[in-house]
Amino acid sequence: QVQLVESGGGLVQTGGSLRLACAASGSSFSINAMGWYRQAPGKQRELVATITSVGITNYADSVKGRFTISRGYAWRTAYLQMNSLKPEDTAVYYCNYRGQLLRGPSFDSWGQGTQVTVSS
């Protein structure tokens, strides 16, 4: 299986920046797409950004122009650069990988989440 661990969350003031990282470990795999999602207290988990295996990106309207999703070598890391942060960006951020194990079935893995808090 593929295990994911997020890092880089924290407390930042309005207008500040954070860079989240997602580290993937475990079995060798090919990726279909990875994404960043977030869940604020009392709200459903929502899509923030996705990137496909060929680099096509998609962003929620609320973060377009402020957030950038990217990948590292061999998809062993992925990133979410967050600029011009707003209090409404406060949430737990999760990374998600969907793909195929090289010697196994398809997978859909989630990390444990990292807290992002933006103070006003």
C-alpha cells in the first residue's frame, strides 16, 4: 500500500504563506491523480486542488490564483503552496493519492491531515 504523511501546517497571519508537503512511502506505484482537500470545523471535506499524472491541474474557485499544487520526483512528494492566506482557509488539509500499485490493485490513500490556522 501507499502511506501518506502531510507536513507544513501551522499558524499564520492573514496574507501570509505556507507550503504543505505530502510524503508518499510504501509500495511502488503509478499515479492517476493526487489532490489536496480540506475540512473546516462543522463543514464537509472539500476539494482544494488536484493534479493528474500528466500535470493537469484543477483548483477550487476559492483558491485560484493563491494556491499552487505541484509534485516532486516520482510522485514521492507533492506540495501545496498557499499564498495570500485568509481566515476562511483555516482547516485541516489532507492529501490524497489515487493510482495503481505496480504489483497489486488500485489504491486510494489519504494522509492524516495537517492543521492550517489563519488568524485575522
